[in-house]
Amino acid sequence: MARVEELQRIAGQIRATCVQMAFDARETHVSSALSCIEILTALFGGFLNYYDGAKSVRPERDRFIMSKGHGCSALYAAMAAFGVIDPLMLKDYSRTDSALPNHPCKHALPHLEISSGSLGHGLGIAGGILYGLRLAHNLSSRAIVLMSDGECNEGSVWEAAMFAAAQKFKNLLAIVDCNGSQAVGRSDALMGFTSLEDKFRSFGWNAISVNGNDITTLLDALGGFPFSPEKPSAIIANTVSGAGVSFMEREQIWFYRSPSSDDLDKALTEIGEKPLC
């Protein structure tokens, strides 16, 4: 329980940091960042074999892909919270020539596996990486992809899903941040009120649905990976857009709005943790 409580505290710090970053940079997509904070906290809090100071020479590392690049402030804050990058770097978020642009760029931040933000590509890239690693006789590395539910509108996602199932990539994990919201409306209305868990299962995956804003539940789900010895795994993480800040939750406008000074004060008071920067 102590570990969970500590991760919950860190998640609060990351949440406060995302709101602060959005305010400082006058940036948007804050609701998309807030929905996936517990997911990133669970991943960087011990699941990922990701970084030990010598990432570039460790071929056995996990390949983590932030396919929903528009939520990258949460990724940057999580990397800072867990010692991957210096928290002072967060001050330069979305500034010209910063290592932390408003969509992740591998050329700016070499810790990343790919540049992302154009939705629908992360899962296919992960499958290609694992296929290449298999040819190189590296069977220990895992690929973890954090996707959005809106991203699952893209046909390329399901082409990649079929390929992964055909290749029996048991070391591939797709986590869908299913926050019910995308750029132009609610996901259910745009996607036909269908189950993403059922969809992944129909494409040959093993899939489960969990509360994506609950760290204990996420840790339990991650502890069961891989879910099958011959299938890729998917976690449909049911989350709330703008999670943790009541006046942002499920409000479509926060896909586009940056916080005012009053919004910032209200959000930080509600979160109850100080930003990392």
C-alpha cells in the first residue's frame, strides 16, 4: 500500500505540473494530458525497463511509444518525476528550439523512441520494431504503446493490430487512454458506441478493460502482462478527460483552452500538490 500511496502522490505532482505547464506555455490539450497521468505513473513507476542513464546502449530496453502525442505534457512531467529528465527542462515546454515541443520529437529529446502526434502510427511502428528485434534475435524487449480512443478511428491502427496478432507478438502491449473525448466531439457518438475491448479481441488480441485513473487497478493489470503466451495484449483504460480537476472533467472546451491564472489557482488548490517546476 505504501508504494501505491507514493505513486498517487507523484501522480498529483504530475497533474499539477501539467496544468502549470499549460498555463506557462499558453498551450492546449490539457484535458488529454490529465486523463493519462495514472497510466504514465504506473508505467514509469516500476513497470518499464526504460532508462538507467545508458539507454542508447541497452538494446534489451522496453520500447515505450507515446502515440497520443498531443498529451505529451504528461509524458514530460512523468519523465521528470521519475528522474529521466531534469525537472528544470519543463520550464521550456513548447518554446522555440526546446527539447520539449508541444508534440514529442525524437530529434529534440533523444530519450524518445519516435516522434509522434500524427495519430494512427504508434501501434504499427511498435509492430515493426518488434519484428526487427525478432530478426536480431532480441526476444526479451517489450513494446508498450499509449494510444487514444480517438486514434482508434484510424484504419492504420487495425492494420497494425492484424499484423501483431498474425506475428503473435506476446511482448506487445497497447494501452488505450479511453477518455471518451476527441477533437470534434465525444468518441461514442463518432465511433458508433462500440466496445474497444471487443474490437481488439476480434482482431486476435487478448484485451481487458480497467479503470485507467486508478493506480492500484492499473498495477494489477500490468502485473498480468502478457495476458496470453501467443497473443498481443491490450488494456482499455477507461479514463476521464481532464481527470483530477473538476471544472475540466468531460468538458470538451479543455481540448482547446489553456488555463487562465484563476483556472491555475483553482486547479492547484483542488489537486493539492505542488508542480515539479
